[in-house]
Amino acid sequence: MNKSMSTLSEIKLVGIKVRTKNANEMDPQTAKIGPTIGEWFGKQLSEKLSHRTRPGTTFCVYTEYDSDEHGEYTYFVGEQVSAFDTVDPSMETLTIPASQYAQFECGPGPMPQVCINAWQNLWQMTESDFGGKRSYVADFEIYDERAQDPSNTSLDIFIGIR
């Protein structure tokens, strides 16, 4: 994984969300992230969005942390928009605040293993590895044109830093 530091402006997203924790995601019977992603793509929910700024680029966000990676958090999947004025009532909005991030380029590799491997590596990292203390405000994955082939996916993971 290649790392760089990025300062990003506020990002507005529209999508769907679920509450979960990593312990639940390790068991297919209690995992919620896979079914949420399946709903997003299976129902082609991105087609309901207005003001899309990056059509086809999916954001998967970990936010509203109870504590850290061991506690509950909200998982949000959606796309970036320029405005929230015409949001479908079945959708949720999320604003990722402007912040500094450790950005990791991950892959290529098969999904979901490339993502799982990346997070397993990230969970082992120290504050100095990240370039600062994790904020636990918003961490996210970006899937763009490099993720079109599920057998050879690359993605970026952004970890919020204080």
C-alpha cells in the first residue's frame, strides 16, 4: 500500500447506510456491509441521484464511531453530489468534514479480498505509521474506474487524522 497525506475539502454524499461493528462483519450471518453494498448496486440506487459530481465513483464511509475500530459505527455507501436540495426520500445524506487524511492506494487484487487485506494492514498500523492520531470522524474507501474489474480492483482508503 502506497501512502500519502491529503487535505480534503468537505464532501457531500447521498446514499444508504447501516449501523454495524467489525466483530459482526467477520460472521456472514451477522454481516451488514455486504448486503448494503448489494442493495446499492443491485437496485442501481445511484441512478436516483441528482447533482452527481463523479458518476460511477462510489464512496464507502465509516463514520459515527462509538469509540474506535472495535466499537459500532455507521457504514454509508453512496456517491458525491454538489447539493442536497433534491434527495430521494429513500436515501440518506452525509457530509464528510474537511480534514487531513492518510491516503492509501490499495491493490490491485480481487474483491473483496483486496479491501479486507488493506483493512487488516491498517488495523496493525501505529500513530506514526498514519502520520498522526486517527480522528474516528470519517474514514472512507473510493472505488473509481480502477475498480471496474472485480477480479483486479484498486481503491483508495482515506483515514482521518487529527
